[in-house]
Amino acid sequence: MPRGTSRLKRTPLPQVSKKRQRENRERTEMKKTLFPPWTRCAVPKCKRLYQDVHEPLTRARGGSITDPDNSVPVCRRHNSELTLEPDWGYRLALLIHEWERTPLAVLASVRRQLLADETPVEDIAYCHHCRIWRVVGHDCDTQPDEETVRSGPPSDLDIHEEQS
């Protein structure tokens, strides 16, 4: 059969699914409600206005683009930088590991506190009791066991050592 003579009806595929269109509308409304146009970038010491809404827990890791607790206003430069997953992004709770089990609402309140205080990144460390990044020397209800105290969150190396 010569090319182009098929009797099949050809319809173009939609560029965006109906579900994604609905999510995008919800996200746009959420952005308008939460972040007025004069909102500054959430990264400490950045004076730029926000251009993007960053998701600390990405969709690939199970996050939602319509959850207000999973939305942070950032400038384009810092949004691009955060895609490279820098250590400071995790320390300021602007990035969340997929193994993180702390509810997003708790992480969002910790993030707001860290960013409001403009705490230097060097003064933030991973608390194994709280299981989130916190200001060094914060008060926990109980102290962690000596076995669980490490210098940071579990790394791939730690996981491999435990499996051996």
C-alpha cells in the first residue's frame, strides 16, 4: 500500500492530558493564593523576586505539585541550582530525600523556621532523633542512642555497610 493512503483516521495526541490540565489549573490557583507577585526568593540572602515554585519532594519521589506544603517560591537561578541537588538544598529543607518519612507539613514548618531565621547553612545538621535537618543544638524531647548518632543522614555507603 502506498504511503499516505491508509483509511485509518489520524487524530493528533493531546499535548497535555486532562488530569495534568486540572493539576496545572489547581497549581496556578495555589500560586496566586500563596505567593503574591512581590514575593522574594526563599533562599537566604537572595533579593530576587520569585519566578518559579520549587517542589522539595519532586513528583518522581512521590510529591505533589498542588500541595502547598510542597511548594517554595524561588528565583529562576536558584530553581536551576536546586535541580543539581546541592547539599545546602537538603540542609534548608528545600530538597527532600525519597526515604524521608517526616510529614510534609512538619518539614514545611521547619523550612519556614530555618529560612525566617536566616540561619547560616553551616549551623544546620541532620538530627537523627527528629529525622530532619535542624539547627545545631536545638532541643529534642529525648536524646538519640549512641548507635544512631552519625555525622549526617544515611548515605548509600551506610546502607551498603548495613546490608553486608
